[in-house]
Amino acid sequence: MAIKWLGKKLRLAKKARQTKWAPFWTVPKIYGKTRRVHPGRHTAVKRNWRRTKTKA
């Protein structure tokens, strides 16, 4: 059986990576040690499977 859509698979893999928050250690790096902020706040691309369609 041949691979049908390699490009589509790669696009979907990229979209799957964009659903993650920023790493937790970026918070003290950006805001300092004392400030407690959710790492989703400074994630560049915020995606959710239900909220936005992928168009992949």
C-alpha cells in the first residue's frame, strides 16, 4: 500500500504541534521569578481542534 498524501500528513503534524503551550521554564525567563503566569499566555500560535479549522 502506497503513501497517499505525504504533504497533508506533514501539514497535520505541524498543526498538532501548534496546540501545545509554551514550556513552563519560559515564564520566569520572561516575567521574572516572582510572577506566576500561565504559559499559554505567551504562546505564539494558539490552536484548538474544536475552535479553528486546520485547512490542511
